[in-house]
Amino acid sequence: MIKTRQLDNVDIHHVLTFANECYRNGYKNNVSLNAMKWDWCLENGTWFGTIENDRIISMSGCHKFKDGYRALFRGAQIQTKPINCLNKYQMQSYCVADQLPFQIKYAEGSPIYITTNVSNDASGRMNRIHKSFIQMEKGGMVNYIGDEEIFYTKQSVWKLNEEKYFEIRNRYV
């Protein structure tokens, strides 16, 4: 059984196991509690994880950002969410399909922002994700706000269109 829920320090053993799997997969932003900014995110927001058989298979953070919250922070997954088709809206991502609704609820009506790395690819997948957000903007799910330096890394900032997100999500999930 797969479920998604909020994570905290009680889950630290499972988070460390997830970090070890990220290390083996070359996901540099998630190889340790320090790399993923575990404590910092808990101080400024929270974490959500998707769990299968008592094992975290995906997780991402949500923290205060601008006039709202930054969702999908340090998002990573070690297995792909099975869906029946290829999807330009990232619904094969547990972060986008399953954790983002919890993060929207956590933000309690505040704007939701998502960032993508413009050129620093710390996993071998970030450039593809950045390009998919360009397609998501064409579909109305996000709006491009601009590029800025966040944590010493140039990133694109996208504002989530929650209504469009749930409309698209309902087609696939």
C-alpha cells in the first residue's frame, strides 16, 4: 500500500534510508540530512513523503517563500509513479501528483511557488524537469515569475495555478 503523509523527526530513520538510496542514484541534493536541508525546512515549513511498505519512495519539502510557500523543495523519488500514459504535467512524479495537494493544504490559501534549476543539474534529471515546467506553463498549470539566485543557485520561479493544477491532476490520478 502506498500513502503520502507529513514527515518529521520521528521518521528520521526512514529519511536516512531514503538519503542513502538517493546517494546510490546520484541525487546530490538529497544524499544527507544536511544536503536536503532537513532541519532548516522543518524550522521554516515541513516535509511530505510517499511511503510504500514502510519505506519512503519519494519526499519533498514545503517552506515559507516570498508571500507564500515554496513547494516541492528538494523533491526526489526513487521509483516512478505508475500511470497509464506519458505526461507533460509530471503526474508520474509522486511529488507533483501526491505530495503537492498536501503542500497546498498546508499553505492554507497562500500562494504556492515551485523552483527549477536553470543550469545546475545535481541529479541528471533537473534539466528535464525545468523543461517540463516550460510546457506546464503553456498548459496554464504554472506561471513563470522569473529567474533568481536561491541558495547560491540560479533558479526559475514558477507560481502554481491551483485551480488548473487540480483540473489536470483529476485527469490522471
